Amino acid sequence: MALTKGLQAEGTVALYGLYFDTGKSVIKPESKAQLDQMAQLLQSDGSLKVHIVGHTDNQGALDANLALSKARAQTVVDALATTYKVDPKRLSAAGVASYAPLGNNATDAGRARNRRVEMVLQ
């Protein structure tokens, strides 16, 4: 599984299959496949603890993006805990807005790489 390999190799894995409307923290239904993969990993290893970290591009106010990235991460944690019955003590939510970009925020492609959620080993 790609998630397992990423976590084992890097300690973190970027997830691009979680979808939200612009400026919103409600997870969209088309995110189910990504959530299923995350839950499968967490259910297969009961000792695994992860941070769910939200990231944004640099469009908009930094304070708003910090709050948005945290709210999105918390929505993912809540979905894993409620829908998939993952023990919430194994999860934490954090938001870092545009502080850890993977791409150049001056381009559409770079901003797309930066809008993500990551699973990070605790």
C-alpha cells in the first residue's frame, strides 16, 4: 500500500484525494476512496498513531488559512474516528497553512501541490 510505504520511508505521506470546497472545511463525498485507504491502514495496525496535517496555498490571509488548514485536518480526524471507528487517541489534527510548501505558490501547479493533507507519524 502506498500510504504504508510513504510513512515507512519518509515518516509522512501527502494525500491529494481529500476534497474540500474553496474556503470550506466540510469534506466532499468524492473523498471517500482516500478516507477508505487511510482507515484501512489505521485499522490494520492498531499501534499506529498519526498527525493529520492540513496545508493550504498562500492565497488569502495567513490567519484565515491557518484556521482553515486546522479545521480541514480536524474534519478528517473526525471522519476517521466516527465513520471508521479509529480510536481518536491515535489521531491529532494540525494546520500549517502555507508554511510548508511542496511547490512554488507563484504557479497554479505549485499551488495545487501545496493544497493537501498529510499523514505524519507521531
